[in-house]
Amino acid sequence: MTKPIVHMDKIEKHFGNVIALAGVSFDVTPGECHCLLGDNGAGKSTFIKTMSGVHKPTAGEILFEGNHMDFDSPRDAMEAGIATVYQDLAMIPLMSVTRNFFMGREPTKGRGILKRFDTETANEICMEEMRKMGINLRGPDQAVGTLSGGERQTVAIARAVHFGAKVLILDEPTSALGVRQTSNVLATIDRVRNQGIGVVFITHNVRHSLAVGDRFTVLNRGKTLGTAKKGDITPDELQDLMAGGQELAELESSLGGTI
């Protein structure tokens, strides 16, 4: 069995008297897309921030490639190989795709005070990385704000992969996208997985998770309700687990089977 890149073991996170995570265990292996599903308030955001170094766990252990890790910041997590793509994408719409791609990590040429941004090299790398992800830009100077939502997601994912991500955490990447843009993002996730990178796909959309997921873990009020492999659970079973099972069935009955 392939060893996990990241293993979160019985993670707890408390904010005063509020227990946001209550003994959550989760792992992701190379080349796997492990989907973490949950409704609003399930604890997904706290989970992301704990795995990516924003929060320190109150209890439990995070193992990265088999070694205990104690991240002091998101930069520590990134340097280890854990990259997070949030919904806001951290991009500047009026800047070019290339500038957004390298933001803060630009290739340079020259020495000392003569060192400057190597535009030619940056453009070549950016165009090639986007081509690998199936996005054909008009040119590297194209403003990020002119791209579709799905294309911007792909730029952010390609950027993370280029800079050495071993685990890619995607925070609801399809939540605000149309059907075609969603398809493009799901195809990008599949390409990333095929490169041997572990993908943690955070979502509340069962259909989107089933399209690319290899395993599925459901989070509810800071606890995991179960984990299943693809083929071991039906869409209806996954939806019921996520929505509360009996509660959903009772609501559907009261509404005349309209859910």
C-alpha cells in the first residue's frame, strides 16, 4: 500500500470553549484525489488552515512523508510541499498572467543592483505550464482579470505545481463556476493527480467530488462521519451521509419527495 504524503492523526482544534475539530484523521497519498465533503460549518476551513500551517492543532499529530511536522506558518507548509489554493486565489486582476504566476518568486538575470526581472524566461515558463494544464493564452501579457473563473483557478493550480507542491489543497474550487468552467477545473485536477501529486479537494458538491475523487471523507461539526473509496459508495449514500441521512429523508417526505 502506498504511504501517505500527509497524515493527520486525531487532530483537535479548540478556539476557547469552541471545538472546531474533534479528533479528525485524514490522509492523502501520491497521485490520489481525496475529497473532504461537508456543509457550511462542518469544520472544512479550520481543517484546511490546520493542514496548511495557519493554525496549530490543539491535539493530535501531523505527519509529512512519515515525519512529525510542526508548521509555524503557511510558508513552512509551502516549503515542505503543501500548497493551498483558496477561493479568493490571491491574484491581482490587472496584472498579467505571468506576473501573477510568479508573484514574489520571479526569475531574474544580472547581478547586484543590475539584477532585474527576466521577462523572457518568465513568459516561456508561464506559457508552457499553462499549456500543460490545457489553457491556451492569447499571450503571457494577458491580464488575469480577462480570464474566466475556471482559467484563473487553473493559473493558481499550475503555479502551485510549478513551485514544487507535493500536496495540493483546493478550497471549493468549483463553487462559483458554471458547468463548462467546472469541467475545466475538474480536468485540471485530474492532470495534477496524474503527475503523482496528492490532491485534497474540499467541496460540498457530491457530483463534483465523484467526478475526480478516489476517496471521500465526510466532515460534520468537526468530526468525520466516515471515509469511503470510489465504487464503495453511491452518490445517494454519499449525499445522505453528508446531509444527515434520516433528517434529509424526513424533510423530503414532508415536502412530498421534491428534494
